[in-house]
Amino acid sequence: MAKKILVTGASGFLGSHVVRRGLKRGYTVRALVRPQSSRKNLEGLPVEIAVGDIRSLKEMKEALKGCSELYHLAADYRFTALEGDEVVKTNLEGTRNVLEAAHAAGIEKVVYTSSTATIGIPKDGTPGNEETPLSQEDLVGPYKRSKYLAELEAKAAAASGVPVVIVNPSAPVGTYDSKPTPTGRFIVDFLNGKLFAYTDTGLNLVDAEDVAEGHFLAAEKGRIGERYILGNENYPFKSIMEMLSKITKLPPPKLRLPHSVVLSMAYVNDFFMRRLFNREPGIPLEGVKLSRKKMYFSAEKARRELGLPQTPAIEALTKAVQWYRDHGYVR
């Protein structure tokens, strides 16, 4: 009999990739989706749909019945949310419910999807790793704070006997990023000619399909209570734009703006959009604050202990570009 797994956040970007990878491995997959969530990323897949919200302990317990493993990916991944409380409720309070329900159900393995937002960046510019502490001054905005606190919940659960392994994706790119995520948003903006300038920052890019495989490798080989960075290649933002230009034949932005200028623009945009129009800002203030450092990370531990695959970033970007073009994101 095939192993049955529950995937929270199953209709989202990474969640839908984990669902597909689980099916490919021969598992029976139960996909947890909220009543109001689009199921487009799950269309045509032989999955069992469970309608529920991780903010409801009762609904989580119901969704876990009959499952042996849990992959908890549901999260509110926004840097521009009007209501920060909603981000906290989903990312922190929701994770508490998920872990409590998993413990009550006797789940054999829980893979909790955290983020590199919970990992520090060394001052000397070298990539952060699983042991790099995060300073309190780096806890910028509701998303980062809530993911940091939720990871502490996961570590505490592991210490109390819940079989939790933590994975920390860096900046995934690829297909099915339908919302899109902040990382996907800059690709869409590039394709639509909206990026007129860039600032001196950097990202660790990783193929979303590699991240999905990393979840199952973590369940198989990961040590309880440990965290694993699911990442790949570190690139300056300028180099990412140049790769996108190579893929698309579109010109990259030439103007480089100091971080202080971009930050000022973000503050002004944030003020007018929130205060005057009650809309999410077009320039994510939280994201701009984070970009003052190059967000470089090392995935060596995941490569060594889990065997994390490492698809070249340009291949992941190529898949993302094609998917956005094919699905109407390019005007």
C-alpha cells in the first residue's frame, strides 16, 4: 500500500512542486487547500483534496487522519501585506497548530518548510550557513519575524519528540509560481520592461524542482531537529538580470541606484499606497530593507547529507520565463 502524505500549501508555488514530486515517487498525496484558494496548480493531478485552514487545529487534525508523513509548506510569503497580523497568524500560529496536530496523530516524519530568512548573513560577505546566527536587527517585517519564530516552534517540537526536519529554501525559481512570489515578481517585471534600474544586492537561486526533491530527501536522510538550506548558486542582482537578458534577448537595466535611494523610494511608495489608497505597495519596503545585504547562502550541508540536486540557475530561470510567457504574465 502506497504511503499517504499530507502537503499543506499544496496549491502554492513550492507546495504544488512537492505534490508532483510525491506523486512521481508513488505516494498517495492529500493536498490541503483553503476554501478560497485557487486549485489551478493542481488541475489534472490524481490527488485527494482536503479543504481546511492551518489556523484551525480541528481542521488540521482531520486532514492528517490516515497520513504517515506531513510536508508543511503553507505560508504567507508577502513583503507588502497590508495586515501584518494575517502573516503572523498563518506563519506562526498556523505552524503551532500543524505541529500539535502532527504530534497528536503520531506522524512518522514532519518536514517543515522554513526559509533562509531565518539564517544570518556573515558581516565579511561570505555565504550564511545553518550555523550562522540571525541578529535581532535583521528581523525586518512581519514575514521574517513570523518565520523566525515559527522555526523556533519547530525546533522546540523536535526537542519534545516530534520527528521534525527543517528545510530552508533560498530563492526558488521555476514553473507554477502563479501569484507570483517576490522572487518571481522581479522576473515578471523584467519580462514586462518594468525594471529600469537595479541595486547592489544578490540572491541564492535554486530550481523549485530541486527544492521539492530536497523535501523528500530531508524526510529520508535528514536528522531530526536539524535544518538544511535548500539552495544552489549565489549571484549579484546584476548577473541575474544579465542571465534573463540572455534567455529573453531583452535588454537588462543599465542604471544602478544606491541602496539609500531605493529605500527612500520604497518609503514614499509605502506611505502613499497604504495611507492614501489602502493598497499593497508596488515597491516592497520589507524586501528593500533586506536587500541591503547580499543574501548569499551555502547549501553544502544539504548537498553532503541529503544529496540535494543542483540544477544550474540559468536552466531554472529559463523554465520560469517560459512558464510566465505561456500563462499570460507577459503583456
